Amino acid sequence: MTHHNRTTMTLNTLIATLIDSVDGYEKSAAEVENRRFAELFLARAQERRGAVETLQNAVSAQGGNPEDDGTMTGALHRAFQSLREIVTTRDDAAIVAEIERGEDYLKAKFEAALDEAELDPQARAAVSSAWQSVKAGHDQMRDLKHGIAAV
């Protein structure tokens, strides 16, 4: 019997958002012209897959059914981004800025989850572990965005 509670719901929300992040990095890697950026985005996507797995294992340990798909918001965002790309030219700086905006959103989701008093120690440990990927990705994309802007 699958058990859903506040903890599994929180973890599944983070999982879905991380899956959106993986999708965003992979899509951006395919569209960016700078190969160094593409490699960086693919490495970030791979790291995020590990964070997804960590959280999925935590949901299973709670007796819940782990999320395995992105969010509807993410799907809508990707659809809008695809439409925008059709009518604009490729611009590495714009792609990096969009990724950094997504990283801001993801960072806020994780900060809110870490502030939840109801997370049990095992779930909190999983969120903290995934948080390391989120924080590193956020900071890296922020620095990349500012580095491009400085050029």
C-alpha cells in the first residue's frame, strides 16, 4: 500500500522540479552554440539525475510512490520556451540567463523544503544531499551569467 503524507508530497514536488531541471539542461545543451556550455549543461543534467534518484529513494523509504515525471508547470514553461526559440535567434547569453532563472526557482523550492519542520530526519538528509547539487548548479549558472555579461 502506497503511503502519501506531507513528506512524500514535498519530496515528490522536488523530484518533479529536478526532472524539469534535467530536461532544461539537456534541451539547452542541444541548442547552445558554445560547446563548453553544452558539456557543462550535460554534466549538470547528469548530476541532477543523481539528486532525483536520492529523493526517489527517500520517497520509497517513506512508503510512497516516487514521482518519475516533471511538473505541469515545467511542461508549460518548456512549451513557451520552444515557441520563443522559434521566433528568436540562438543566443548563448539568453539561454544561460534562462537557465539561471530556473536555478533561482529551484533553489527557492529547496530552501522552502528545508524550512519545513515536518520533514523527518531521513527525508531531510535526502533533501540536504540533493540541495548540494542545486546550490552548486545555481551558483555556477549565476557566475556564468555574470561572466558572460561582463564580456
